[in-house]
Amino acid sequence: MRNLALNTALLLGLAGCASMPPPAAPAHAPAQDALWLDRLTWGASSADLAALRSQGRAAWLDAQLQPTGTAPLPEAARAQVQAFSITQQDLPPLVQAMEAQRKAADALTDDAAKAEAQKNYQQALTKLAREASARQLLNALYSPSQVREQMTWFWFNHFNIHQYKANLRVMVGDYEQGLRERSLGRFRDLLGYTAHHPAMLRYLDNEQNAANRINENYARELLELHTLGIGGGYSQRDVQELARVLTGLGVNLTDSKPKLKPAQEAQYHRTGLMEFNPARHDFGDKTLLGITVKGRGYAELDQVLDLLARHPSTARFVSRKLAQYFVADEPPPALVERMAERWQQTDGSIAEVLRAMVGSPEFEASLGRKFKDPTHYVVSAVRLAYADKVVLNTGPMIGWLYRLGQAPYNRQTPDGYPLDESAWAGPGQMTTRFEIARAIGSGSAGLFKVEGEAKDRPAFPQIAQPLYYDGIAPRLASATQQALTQATSPQEWNTYLLASPDFMYR
């Protein structure tokens, strides 16, 4: 009964934790440095804290904002990633192989055989998306380039696509990898990458957008969600004109090109699975945001992407969203303006905008007060529990994220998952987090169960480590400290810490 009462008390505390952020730690104490790391990584670790205390914040941040090449993963994580089909094959042949499987299944005349083949095709697509989810989580858990991994998640959410539309499950891994490679560069490069990727063109129906058969879906989201934002100074007419610019930009999953008139051949462009078909393009002049766009075909796209990426409304809109992700649900307007100004000064350099944000007094004052969304909660809990011991099965983590409503690539609408506390702090969410805390705290929760083996490999969380004593314990609320002293086993102690209101904030 005592354990039940204590669990109930903790759950009640969790349900109300949205209004109960833990007290701030003294500036530049180890506990404050741990919070600083929590905000910029997927959860501080003992190694992170030691490196930060040795190098200083400025040097640590410099290295994070200018990562060289692909950050090496621990061997056990790297081996998992290297075994994935999405790692071993480029996107075009992988997509074409899946298309061949789909067509073969559809061509069967026996109903039972056809149903089985179609089921196998869907399972193969799901396996590829699960590989992408696993790679995302392994990078979040173990990549030394933690800021890059945070930004990879942010950009996927900003330029969101939904895995279950058409065959996007085969494309999400490639799409995300390209975002990862550009995540700290110039916004214009990110914008151009997404505008040319078959996943985005298919998700927002631009492959259906043609002269005299206009589809405005992508044009609208490009203005509203990707660049200027609502209230950013565009009109419905601008949406229509941008849709005309985007006509002919689509997807070709085959090795063949369309039949074109001789005069159109020079205007045809193909990169990977992205195709610009001049026979489908509106070559009339357009007017976008007061600027004339001459009907030149494919070159129109570069002109409008330059215009949108460098527009002051884009600088403010995306800077505010970055500040909402990293600082506060309602970011201070003065901070957003300084970030937008830095954006304009550096031609949209994401690293420099982040540097301006992290160096601000508003960022420092917010530490420990930003509520963890489900992904931050799950990944930070596993990072704290197992540190450098590499999980061998990310399946339980993916399952937890489905239960918490923030599974990778699973936001159906193009706006991405919400970034504010109110979306994730309800009683049902907190109850599920408590169950996850108990699963992690009491054992390996299946994280070390290798496919083909009957049982988990033994692995018990070691949370009472240097990070806990230096970075977490000094800032725990008295109610959490009291609950921990009443734990009757290491399993209970782990559970209470991972389920505490203190651990819900970063």
C-alpha cells in the first residue's frame, strides 16, 4: 500500500508539473552547466559535463556548430546503422525495387496471393521506415554532434512529411539524412533541398501541379509553414502565383523520361527522382510578393526560393520557431528580433543564429524551464540510464513514442508536432511517462533484446553516476528528494527520478 500511495503522489505531482518547473541552479555551477547541456543536447551525460567543464562553453559550442564530416558513433551503434537497407542503398534503386515489388503484387490475379503479396509490400515499406526511426534514435543517443542531431529533428518537424502517404516510408530516411547534412548551414540550402526532394513533392501533391491544372498545396505550405509564416505579408494571390512557378516540378520513379517536343528538351531537368517537366509548366510571367518572375521554366524556382529565404518575414518566423524550440513556448520578442537580425547579417546562417540565441541572457534565464516533449523525454531518459552502453534494440523507444503521440515521421499534417508544453503535459501523457520511467528504471525494458534471441541481455540502469551527483541532485526539488529517500529498491529509486517533475524539464 505504501508503494501505491507514493506512486499515486508522484503521479499527481507529474500531472501538475506544467506549472511547477524546478528552481534554477546558481549560474555556471555544475548543475547549471548540466541544464545548459540538457537544452542543447538530447540529454546531458557525464562525459558531456566533463568535456564542458574542461573546454568551457564557448569552445564546446564552437565544435558543435562546426562539426567536421560524419560524427563517429560507438561501434555497436555504427554496426546497427551500417546493416540497414537505407544505409546500403541509394534512394533511386531502393524506390525502384519497391515499385517493382508493388507492381508485381498488383499484377497477381489470384486474390489470396495478391493480398499476401500486397501485405508483404506494405511490411517492407514499414521496415524501411523503422530503419530510419532506429537510425534517428541511435544518432540522438550517441552522436557526438548533439546540436546537429537536435537541429535534424527540428528541421524535419519544420519541413514535415508524413510517412504513411503513398510510398513515403521508403523516402523518409533519405529525406532526413539530407536535412542532417544541411542542418547547421544556410537556410536557403535547406529550403532548396526540401523543394527538390521527391518526399516533399509527393507529400504536398506538387507532382499533380501542372499548367491549367493548378494544385496549390505545396505553394501554400511553402509560404505559410516553411518561410514567411501566417501574417508574413503574402496574399492568396501570392499562393496562386507561387503554385504557377511550381508547375512541372514533380517525381519520376522510373528510368525513362517523358516524351517532349524538341523545343522543350533543353528545359528538362532530372536529379535523382525529382523531375522538372517543361510540358507541364506554366511559362507565363508571374508576380510574387510584388516581384516579377519571368516565365523561364526551371530557373524560376531558384529566383523565388532566393526571395523567400532572404525575406525579413522568414527571418523572424523561423527565428521565433527556433527560440520556441530551444528557449520558451512564448519566446521573448527582443530575442527573436536579435536572432532575425543575425539571420539577415549572415544570409541565413543557422549556426550563427543559434550562436546569437545561446549567448543571450534570455537563453540562460530559461534553463530548466522548457518542458520536454516526448522525444526529448524518452531519449534523455535512456541517455541518463545507460550512458555509453549502446542499446541493441530501439523498438521499445519507438513504441513509447507512438504511445506518447510523437512517433518519428508520423505527424499527418504539414505543420509538424507542436513545440509548446500544453500539447504534452496532460494527465494521460504523464501517466504514460510514469510507466515508461518504470520500464526503464526497473530493467532493460527490451532495449538490449537482440532479434533472434529469446531473452534480454542483462543491463541494469546506472543512474547514480557523476552526472547525477554533480548535475542533477543539487537542483532537485525537496518533494523529489523526499520521494527518493523513501524508495525501497534501486528499481524504485530509478523510477521516481525518471518520473519526477524535475526530469520533465530541460
